Amino acid sequence: MNRDIFKKAPHNPPHLFLPNTIYMLTASIYKNERLIQSRKRKLQWVESFLKSAEIYSWQVIAWVVLDNHYHAIIQSPEKAETLSQFTASYHKYTARCWNEEDQRNGRKVWWNYWDTCIRSERDYYNRLRYVFWNSVKHGLAEKPEEYPFSNYKDFLLSWQMDFSFTYMDEVSDVPEF
Ligand code: NI
């Protein structure tokens, strides 16, 4: 039987972690500074995010990284309570790299993350579209496939060709920066 785990984060209500649950995850840079503006840093974020997911056995479904935040859709392993360790792992690594590069040892880089459980298939597709279209929302691309810092292209290659996001609903509870 699964053990239900409650975690209390300072900016979130008490919160149930369950195995094999799909989450939407968002985190931003402290004070919304554009610390991830360069291509190099976006790639460092992607690499360490995917590596940490592998280490903590979280399955990555979708991701997009912008100049001062990212959004992702991830599926929890059996030990779902590792979400905070998983995010801390690549947050710490990227903070260390960027602080060293900017000669700002000890600077606070990441702000708290925000996560929500995906509740239905409809909710899943709405949020998937939200992640893939986020570069367009932020004015960084005209079409989602033109933005290099998301996995939308991989998704298009692996997905059935006739799938369309056209009729999805707007998602309005995601923090933006
Ligand atoms: Ni965004």
C-alpha cells in the first residue's frame, strides 16, 4: 500500500505526494533577474535538470526554459517525496556555476518552486500546451517549434501526427515572470 506523504512548503498549502503522479513544476530566479539569458546557461540548466531527473528517477515529459524561469511536466517515481531533493540538486549545481562565473559567491539564485498535481487527461494536455507555447507567450518565438530551449521538437517526433493542441483550454493558475 502506498504511504501518503504530506509536505509543508512555506509558500504552498500542505500537499500530498503520491507515486506515479504527474506534476507541473515552475521555478524562477530570485527577484526575476534574467540570469538564464545566455544560450550557454539555458543549456547548463537543461543538462543538469535532465541529469538530476535521472538520478532521482523522475520522468521528464515536457520542459521549457526562459530567461528567468522554467516550466516542466514531470512524473514522480515510487518515492514521490524526492521532489524537493530533485529540484535542489540542479538548482544548487546551476547556482554554483553561475555564481562562480559572475564572481558572486553565495548569491541567492533560485526562488522557491511552485508545483501542482495534474488532475485529469484534459488538465494534462492543457498544461502540456502551456509549457510548449510558453516561449510564444513570452515573445521569444513566433511558433513553439522555433524556440530551441524546450523539448517540443522531440515531442513532435515521438507523437502521433494528427494530435492537435488547438482546442485546449487556457491554464490560468501558473505563476509567470
Ligand atoms: Ni513562463
